[in-house]
Amino acid sequence: MSPTEPRSNTARLGASIAARPELLKALGNLGWQLLDKALRLGLGFLILAWTARYRGPEQFGLLNFVMAFTSIFVVIAGAGLDSIVIRELVRSPEQRAELLGTAFLAKLAGGLIVLPPCIAGIALLRPNSDEVRVLVAIAALATPLLAFDVIDYL
């Protein structure tokens, strides 16, 4: 191509992107996030399929019931704190450590507070099923550990 010939739209776009390092960083981050999401979805699907095949329909349904029941309490424990923390981090990044520490403690407290109602709730719903109550108790014990999700904001 001679210097007098007009450049193609693709070449102009490539030159425009290359001249903007912030855009390159953003596109790189987008690529990593898309790869992360695709891997998580793919692995999650494979693990779910393997679990369903291994457990069989009845046991897999029981596991899904337990996870659905405990997830109600996980939502209550989080209480929409994630969006508030993100908003406050954007507004005042200089208070990052204080905000993350407070969010960690609030999520931990929320997780601990919902443990007894979760276990009591399943005892009321399924009083004759020891297996379900044990599975819900085990799944509910993971709720306070969701406080460590605050690490994502570092």
C-alpha cells in the first residue's frame, strides 16, 4: 500500500486502539474476565453433571433442595452489602482498608446470625429427616465464610 492510498477501516481502528494504552488495558482485562467466566461456567457444568450422575436423581434432588434452602439465608446474610461497599470504595478510595474491614465483619456477623434460623427452619420443615437437617447444617456452616468474598475488592 502506498502512502497516498487510503488505509482500511480495520487498519485505522487497530492504529487507534494501539495509540490508547488505557483502552488496551481495558480490553485485556475484559478478555481475562471473559475467560474466567467461561472456565467457571464450563467447570461448573462438568462438576454438576458428574454430581448428578454419581448421586442419582433422588440424592441429587435432595442436594439441590439443601442448596436452595441455604441460599435463601445466604441472601439474607449478605443484605446487599456488596453494592454498598463498591459504591463507597469508588466515592472514597482513601478509606479502602476501613471499608473492607467493616464489610468483612458485617458479612461475618450476618453469616453467623443466619445460622440458627437456617438450622431451626429446616428442623421445622423436615422434622423427620435427619439427613436433610445434617446436610443443611453443613451447607449453612459455609455462610460465615462468605465474608472472605471481600478479598475480591482488593
